[in-house]
Amino acid sequence: MGLVEYLRETRGELKHVSWPTKKQTTAFTILVIVVSLVTALFLGLFDFFFTKGLGLFI
């Protein structure tokens, strides 16, 4: 398979892709940011309390 044929087939496949709308992209981006912040907060609090608890035993 040559490079030109590969690029032609790739372009054809990209026409079948269902691209998200701008509204969907914005909503999913906000969702990813919120989930990331919640996860960071959860892990940060867990780390804080685990460190404090471990400090009591040492």
C-alpha cells in the first residue's frame, strides 16, 4: 500500500466519523474539568488525612 492510497483511504474513513457539535464539545470539556477537580480534591483530602494519621503513629 502506497502513501497516497493510505491517505486517500484515511480521508474517506474520516467522512464517516460523527463529529461532536460545538455545544457537545463544550459540555464534555466542562465535565472533564469538573471530574478532574473532584478527583484531585478527593485524593488530596485522602492524602492529607492519611499523612496526619500516619504522623500520629510515628
